[in-house]
Amino acid sequence: LPLWDSDVEAESVKMVPGGSALNQGRHLHALGMAVRFVGAVGKDAMGQSLLEQISGQGFPTDTIKMFSNLPSSVCIVLSGPADRAFVSCYSTTDAFTTRDLREQAKLLEGCTHFHLGGYFNMKGLQTHEFTEFVRSCR
């Protein structure tokens, strides 16, 4: 990794969709499982790229909310030979709330598993309302 005021050449740079919940959903979908994914992106190039990549894999995107006033949440991963570092923007992740989940509540009917990835980075879900929502999923 570069030191401040220096440059390190990279062999390649990859931009891939991800995040704990999206990765889990995409893997289960690839195995033939029915997946209902709820998330959010911004109305920007990063959000559009994510939607195009995952829809191109046949992954459902109809329940991904688009925030028109926010940039998409993004995590830049800097990988070194022995460790890694992250630079993150949590804009749409923070803005996603229990109300957004409730708008998609019908999707949860009949679900046998509810996976929430990145909870500690989702300030909009760190509420009593979300706790009650999770209790209602039982």
C-alpha cells in the first residue's frame, strides 16, 4: 500500500457488487434458492453499475430502493500482501430505515430465513422500531 505522498502501481482495479447481505443473497440465488433481497442504492453511476451487474446475473433488483438525493454507499478495499484497509461511504446504508423494510413486508411472508448484513453500519435500523419489526418476523 502506498505511503502518504507516494504512488504504487496496481496490476488491475476491480469494481464488484458486494456487501454481506448482497453477497449471501447472490450466492444462494446462484444455487437455485428463491431470494427476496431488500436494499438501497443512490441514483448515481455506482448504484446503476451495481443494478446492471446483478440484474445481468439474473438476480432480482425490483425491491432495491433508489435514493435520488444520496450517493450510493461504497466501500473501497485496499488489499495488501498480508492485510487490507477500507474506505467507506455509508450514505444509503445509513438512510435505509425500518419503514423501507415495512414497505416490502409482503416479501417476507413465507420466508424461513431473514439475513441482515452490516447491521452495525446501518444507523437507520438501530432503533426500537426495527427491534419490534424483527420480533414480528418470528
